[in-house]
Amino acid sequence: MNLDTILKHVEKPSRYIGNEYNSVHKNPADMNIRFGFCFADVYEIGMSHLGMKILYHLLNSADDIYCERFFTPWVDMEEQMRAHNIPLFSLETKTPAKEFDFLGFTLQYEMSYTNILNMLDLGGIPLYAKDRTEEDPIICAGGPCAYNPEPLADFVDFFMLGEGEELMMEVMDVYRFFKKNGGTKEDFLKEAVKLEGVYVPAFYDVSYNEDGTIQSFTKNYDDAPDRIKKRIIRDFDKCFAPDNIIVPFMEIVHDRIMLEVFRGCIRGCRFCQAGMIYRPVRERSPETLLDLAQRLINNTGYEEISLSSLSTSDYTRLKELTDGLLDMTEDKKIGLSLPSLRLDNFSMELMQKVQKVRKSGLTFAPEAGTQRLRDVINKNITEEDLHNAAQMAFSGGYGTIKLYFMIGLPTETDEDILGISHLADEVVSIYKHTDKEIRNKNLRVTVSVSSFVPKPFTPFQWVGQNTQETLFRKQMLLKEAIRNRYVSYNWHESTLSVLEGVFARGDRRLSKVLVEAHRLGAKFDSWHEFFHMDTWMEAFKNTDVDPDFYNIRERSYEEILPWDHIDVGVTKKFLINESEKAKRGETTGNCREKCSGCGVIPAFGGDFCG
Amino acid sequence: MAKFRIQFTKYGDMKYVSHLDLIRLFTRIFHRAQLPVAYSEGFNPHPKMAVLLPLSVGTESSCEYIDVDFEKGVGMLDCMKKLKSALPIGMEIPQIGELNETSAKPKEIRYASYEIRTDSPVTEAQMDAFLDLDTIEIMKKTKRSEGIVDIKPDIMHMGLLEDGGFTAIISAGSNANLKCEVLLEAMKKYIDGFAPEEVTILRTGILNERGEPLL
């Protein structure tokens, strides 16, 4: 069957063509290793992911490796492919997935897991690792969700933990050797597991207590490490960064150059997994970044460049960098976007410079409605900070303000929920007290509320998640409370967050739930229109798994957690300490104020946390 | 200030790049080529360029045109050289012309020529009979309505190719526009046994009233 014939029957065929500018084209016959980089969502989501851009060009920098891309075909394409027996194929050369040496999935969110299974299925590849033969590709995975790999442990041959720029190539070296000298997949895994950061789930056995908690987690292969330590790039300034990223034809979600200024975060918000797992903070120098930016602009033709990090304002040489970028971009009609800026005098001035014409909205994330709860979650923003920020925004002529909050946070009471509404009223009153001459004529305050999902490797990894009913009651309570005509309220059903909560802290027994949900047709679960909670409840029922065990249940500090064998640098002792401080409503200062002893320095050595 | 008309191709997978995506693509091509495109004045400046005649997604072309204003004088050869290194696979620039008062305006477009190849052969006799029809009536759907129209006046010329395909010169532009898909529907209706499943279409020219190319 001619691919052209089916592409005529699908929407957005340019999702599948793979000849975009800067895409890499090599002769497969000349290649030693073929690596399929897989993102378990549709093209425009996957192509927005910075990690994929880095690893794609890194792998392709080796002469004998060809890395190609795989995304989840949209439902119309899947239908066509299944109808015409077309297996999952790579974008670049349209090679069936089954013919690759490796398929590597990046795990960005839990709700993409069914898409992983669907992609394997579309590729004609057995889902369970134990069912695959020497003929099938080796399935590997990495990314933030790999820090609790257990729900996928039965499907994935090996995980790569932490930053991949070095580890990925080390794994390729091992495979090259193995390919030259022969051996089975298991031989390869036994060798690869000796690399720091490689986790082979099959080399470990889990046993369970009667109450369902984990009794023991033991290795069954002597050379496998007891704990698997994540990898970091020590000298981030010298780290590989592609300067010739792919420029898609269709509009993707983040359709711009992303300049990664630093990794890690000094803040230590207790709900935030990224803030813990990406430690320590490592910056790139403005010189490196400006040089990289110039090359990216020349090589892609992109009309927008964005800074990427967990908290742009914490970059120590932000002024130098932004001055340099403004010089570079201003007369070329290249836009500069600066997400995750904290609002202060400097950033206000910067935004005036950057957005000369457009006065679009501003976003604040107080995350919780009262000071007490903000202290609990260690979101070190005071009422006064918000007051000042709002005043500055209104005096600067901004009229649209978005406020982000979470509900379902630990220790939360109705007073905290109502505090969200008070805070919004407060913002409105600051607007009314702003000079009419300088303030914007229109005011719109949007309160956007999401549901908290406890994540591994955070001080809240032991807490019980709110039930769907509780979350709904809180959402309605807030809805009733918001009466101000300038304030609009955004919320969405919490069912997805509840399910995310199951898989975020799940264990190996969830693999059968995933297989069952996949069998029942679950796919694209992070897409509202395809998410059906009923399907999932049926999958839990059919497999005799109680979802509440994973998300609602409060755990004790003594319990063996499914991810305890993963070492992210941050110690359990630190997390327990933070958890206790949270209960007492005590805050912890940021890493630059005072070292909080999280364990990252002893784990990785040196003095990283600048 | 220099105004150019650039002929470009859309071969292979480029045929899946939609009209809207094409404009964004050219903005980036000119950036990469470091050719200074002029921008409109005003609140939301946009690059001054226009693709002359949109092409259906799925149709290849050896002859598309884009008109573009550059901020300052750019040599034609220089422009050609710079563009070459900035193009995606499947896009080529056969020629570039400078625009002046005597150049053909986009509104002068009357016809487009195509090469159509299918898996259902047409004989010379069948083609002649089709072209000899007094009226060629077909149900044509537009966004607002559907009705029977006679497309005979929109068919300027058709002829068989040696490889079994055929050429068609048909109405194009703002006055009258006939899509190849509609022509194929009509052929299915009037030519016995013509039932193609696989069709490839290549646009080969954009022409004025006298059948001359716009560049």
C-alpha cells in the first residue's frame, strides 16, 4: 500500500512526512545502529520537546548511528494504518519500528503510557519484555517519569535515569561492542547495567506484604547495582547542545528556539518534582548561550526565541544574557519570550523592552490561597510580594492577570480554598486603586485551578491524594465563593489528576492495568476528548487492582516505596525532614540563601549549587 | 527596495505542506538565507509576501510563484544562491524575476496546467469523445451550496502523455477556478471504465489569458 494514498485521507498529513528542514537523512544500509526515538503523543506535542531535539542530534552526530523519530499516529491515521496493515514506521525513512535496534521512549507524563503500548502494538512488537525475542528491538526509556519506572517495568528492557547526554552514548558504545562480537539481548543488558544510571527491571524481584505494600526489592543478578543513581552533566556549560534543530512545517505547540539557560532549581517548592529531581543547579554562561542563540537563529530561521529553565529569574547573569539577546534579535524581527519570570523591577523593565507593542497578560502562580498553606508547600511568596507585583503590573498598563493555584494540597482546609477567592478580590482592588490615567481600561483576572498530584521524590510522596469527590467539593466551594465580576474561574474535571496520581506512585502490579486499559481502547488519555474514566475503572476492576491503594492511601515513612531503589541525589532523610517541616508550616530558604543539606552535594561531589 | 517573483517547486512530501504552513516556511527560508524581507507597517507587522495561487494539499508542483518585497536591493543571482542553501527537500527555485510595472499581476491568472497520472488508463478515442461533449455537467459543492454546473468552458486543453497520463489546462484564479478533483469526477462520469484509485497530480504552470506563464 502506497503511503501517499492513505495520507490523502488523514488530517494534517505533514505530521508524518519527516523531511523537515534540518531533519537528518542517512543511508540506513551504511548504519551500524538504528535508534528509534519515540514520543508517545502526536507530532506537534512531541516535536515541542527539547530533550528529543538534544538526543536526536546527539545520536546522529555519530557516523554509524541513525536516530529517527516516531510519534503516536493520530486516531485517523491509526485507523488507516490498521485498515491497510501498515505497521508503525519512522518519519525519516518510513522503516517499520520492528526493524530498529532500539526504540527509546521519553516519558514526559504518566497519561501517555497507553500510547506507548499502542505504539508497540502498531509496530507488531509484543508488549511485555518477557514475550519479546532476539528479533524485536530493545525497548528503553528515560525522562522525568522514569524516576518511578515501576508501572512500566514489565514492558521496558532498560531505563536510563537522569540526563542522557553522556549516558546515551555510553550505552551505544556497549551495544556497538555487543553487535560486533555477538551475544544475546540479555548479554547486552548484563553489560549495560554496569553503567551508572542504567536500570534493568528484570534484574530485580519484588515481593509484597499481605496488605499490598512492598516487602522486599532484591536484585537477582549480582552485577546489577543495589540502587540506581541518576546521571547528571557536571559541566553544563560544555554540554552538547544542538545548533541545527528541526524546523517543522506545521505549527507545533512550542514553535520556537528554546535556549536552555540552566538545569535544576534553587527554590525547593515541596509539591514540585522537577525542583527535586533535576538538582543541582548548573548554569550555562551568557557567552555560551549567545553563541548558541546566534547559530540557532542562522540555522533555523525561527522568528522567536525563548529562554528555558524552571525559573528564569534565578539565572544569575540574566541581565547580561537578555541585553545580548535583545541586541541580536531586535532589528531582525525576532521575538524574545521569557517564561517563568518573577515579577520585580528588573523583569518589569525587561518586559517593557521585549514587548514593545503587545501588552498581553501576565501570570502569577501563588499556588495556594493563604500564607499558611504557601508556607506548607514552601512556595516562598508573601502576600506583600503579590501585592507589589500586581501593583507593578497595573501601573505598567497590564489589564489581564492570570493566577494559578492548586487544590488538594496537604493540610488544606476550606479557609485555604476561600483564600484563593480573597486573593483574586485583592488583585481587583489593587487595580481600582491604580491611577486611572496609567492603568489599562479593561481588567480581567483569571483564577486557574488544577488538582494536586503527589509525586515521588518530593516531601509529599507519602501523602494521600484527595479523592475525586473531595476535589469536586472544593472546586464547587471556590466556584460559589468567586462573586467578583472581574474574576473568571477556570477549572476542569479532576478525574485525570486522580488517575495520574495512581500511576505517578504506582508499582509493577499496574502493568496489567495498562495492558487491560489498552485492550479496552484507552489512548491519548491526556486529550480530553479521548479520556474515559469508565474505561479505566473497568480495567482496574478486570485486573482486580484497587486504584485507591496507590493514590488515596497515606504511606508511612517506614514503607518501602516502589521507587526507593532509584537514587536522585536528594536523600530520603531530607524529604522526611521537609515533610515534617511542612506539617509544622515551616519554610526552607532557597539554595543560595543557605544549603538545606538535601544530599545532592555528597551524592555528586563538588560544589554545584550556585 | 526590490520586488521579486520567485518560482518554486513542491516535489515529493512537500505536497503535504499546506498553504498556511507555506507562508511560515518562506518567512523562515528568508531568515535562514539572511534576505531582508520588508515588513508591513502598523500594530502587527507581517512580512510582505504573497503566494500567487494556492495549491491543494496532496498536489505536487513544478511551478509555483511567490512575490516578495525585500527591504533593500538584492542581486538576483545572490538571492538565488542564498536561497538554495535554505530550502527543504523537495523545494527548488528554478527561476527568479524582478517585478516592475509591466510584470503580470496576480489577478491576470486565468489558467493552470497539470499533469495527471492514474492507475486507470484513458484511450485517445475516449479523451477525444470527452472533449467533444457539448456540456460537461457535474455536481459541484461549494461551502454555501451545491448544484449542477457545466465545466466545459473551464477546460482549455487536454492531451495524452506517452507514459499513460494526461495533461490538462483548466481555469484557475479568482474569476473561474476548476479543481483537478472535479475534472476527475467528470471524467469518471463520462468516460466508461475510468475509475482511478491512485492519482498523482503535478501542477506545471500558472498562465495568463494568452496561455503565457506569469514569469
